[in-house]
Amino acid sequence: MTQMNAFGLLVARLALAALFIVAGFGKLGNVEGFAGYMASGGIPAALAWPVILFEIGFGLALAVGLQTRLAALGLAAFCVVSGLLYHYVPGDQMQMTSFLKNIGLAGGYVALAIAGAGAWSVDAKFGRGAAAATA
């Protein structure tokens, strides 16, 4: 893998991970409020903590390139599901823009799952995703 490809995949991982890391830590300031918001979309409020831990954990895994394909696919699914539950409101242009951003992000996560973590990652260090690290 060229240094440019390794750098590009690192930048992609960090950019895509930042969204979930920042959002997850941000929710820690008002877990009750987040739980209420989740309930408004039909998701049990009791899942607030697991969702927060998912966002932080999968975001950090993506950032360092640990189990990158799994983390990227999990985050892609999260984007699609949360987009459908909370932003798919065809009559509201702002909500539809948010929905389409979620779909676009999901596409980025899927592309990263296909490409793999790249050479500058924990996965490459331990020989996981070797095809992507050598392509």
C-alpha cells in the first residue's frame, strides 16, 4: 500500500470516527435527556447507555483501526436506522437533509468497511485485513 493510501484511510477513519466519539461523549452530559429523545422515536429509554457506549466504543475502534470492518458496518447500520427513525420526515426539508447526511455517512462507512483500515492501524499491525493493507 502506498503511503498516500495509508494516509488517506487514516484520515477517513479519523473523520468518520470523530462524529460518533464526540456525539457519544456529548450525550454523557445529559443521559436523561437523550433517553427521552430516544423514547420519542420509539426506542426504549433504557437503551440510552448501551447506545452511548456503542457510539464511543465503535468510534474509538474505528479511529485506531481495530476491527475496522465490523466497526464501520455497525456505524453504517446505526446511521441508516437512526436516520429512518428520527430524520425521515418527507415534509420537512431540514429533517430530510439530516436523513440524507446519515445515508451519505453510511456510504462512507461501507466504503471504509470494503477498503479496510489501511496500513496505519491496529488491524494492520496484527495482520487483520491484510488484503486491504497490501492493496
